[in-house]
Amino acid sequence: MNLDFNGNKGFRLLNMHELLNRGELIKKAELAKRYGVTEKTIQRDIDELRVYLADTRFAEGEVSIIYDRFRSGYYLVRMEREWITNEEVLAVCKILLESRAFCKEELDALVAKLLAQVTLNDRRQVENMIRSEQFYYVPLRHGKKLLGTIWELSQYITQNEVIRITYVRKDGVEREHELKPVAIMFSEYYFYLVAFMADDRHDFPTVFRVDRIERFQSSGAKFKVPYKDKFNDGEFRKRVQFMYSGELRRVKFKFSGDSIDAVLDRLPTAEILSENQGIYVISIEVYGNGVDMWMRSQGEKVEVL
């Protein structure tokens, strides 16, 4: 079917709006030739599109058609709060590639959707900047798709449902657990489910790697958490290292390395108690023994007090 752009202004407006939405630069002379109308007609169409965008947006200037004198054409500008910028897309793609959190299929789909947010004029530049990393991307060995599982688990969390899971430990042994799920977190390549045991045998949360959860389902029961006791995943993250959970403990140590900032960034609860000639005494509050792994990795720079 051939559309009559000359005799039907609606077709012209829809096509021009589609071109602008795709991030293309439109020029009056080119459109006039394509549609078989005059440049004055194209200018009136552009003016009407501007009125339409102004009337259908909640705030003035959210979306507007701007003339670029250097390129001699019109393009669509969106407020940053509505449209991801090129810089943001590039940064998020880099983080995804470095995280290695997803299988190749899910990673490629996520990157493609992010690139679709970039205007056509700039998409190729962003693609060139990530092409090598994406081509040589090495997913984790488990190779599982995780997005669906993460979403389903999150539904149980928001609905305060007790769940039963079949979990495969690192030694290959399967275990059944009944849990009160409270958070999904990401750390060191993996997604984790944070939960309390349904029988309340521990007063601290337990951590399970999502890719090791073979099966899960609702138990049909719900659990209640008083607001004052509501799990705070932000506070938990500050106090857990390498997602090794356990009882809350306080550790004091000396640090004599070159970068105290690296310590403070690694251990968000760190408090400097004293400093003498570049040797710091630091106190931290942490869950479990994960921090011991970090301390051993520092060698003689750390002395536990």
C-alpha cells in the first residue's frame, strides 16, 4: 500500500513524528521532496507537531523540536529525566559487561534495549566503544538465565510470603529450606537471596546464591515483620563482606597500607579511632566472617587487635 503523503497531512505528521522519535535529523528540503509538498507545508507541519507536543506534556519543555543551525535540520530533545543520555547508556553497558552477572543471551538483550535509547546519530559510536567487550564477554560458568527468577523471588519478598527452596551447596549437596525472604542483592559477580529461616533458629539473615536455587515455591504462609524490625538491605550491605553472613560482630584492627580511602570504601562502617604516623586504628561492625578474607588478603598491612 502506497501512502499519499501529499494528500494526507495525517500521514505526513505521523511519519515525521516517527522519524524524530527515532532520533533522526529531519530537513525541510528533503521532506518536501519525499512527500511531494512545498517547504512551507513542511514548516507548518513542524509547527503543528510542536503545538501537539506542548499540549500533550505535563510540563513545558519536556519534549521539544529544536532547529540545529550547524546541521540545518530539526531534531527532538527530551528532558534527561525522561530519556537516558548517551553517557548514561555507555556507563550502564560498561557496568553490565564488567559484572558478568548474566548469561550471554540475557546480556545481549539488555545491551540491545539500552542502545535503543540512544539516538541513531550516536548509537554507532556507543556500539563501537563496547563492541570488543561484548564480543569477548565471558559469562559465569553456571550459564543460567536469572532475570525471571529474580523477578519471581522479588514478588514473594514484597508479599511477605514464606517460600520453600531446593538449594545446591558448593559441594553439590541439595538441601531443602523454608525461608522468609527479605531482599535480593548483587555482589562480586552473583545475585543473592537474603532471607531469615522460617523456624527463626537464627536472629541474623542467611544468604543464598540465586543461581544455586534449583526450585522454589510459596509455602502458602505469610510472615509479618514489625516496622521497627523491618530488614534494611542498605544497612545489611554495609556490614557484609563477600556475602558471608553470620552474627553481627565488631572488629578492631591496625592498618598501615598506602590508601586509607580504599579501606573506608571497602568497609562502609569503618570508623577511624586514631592515627599515628600513617598507622590507623579502625573499628568496624560486620556480619559473619567474610571480612576475615579481606584482612588476610592485606597481609602485613592489617593487624587484628
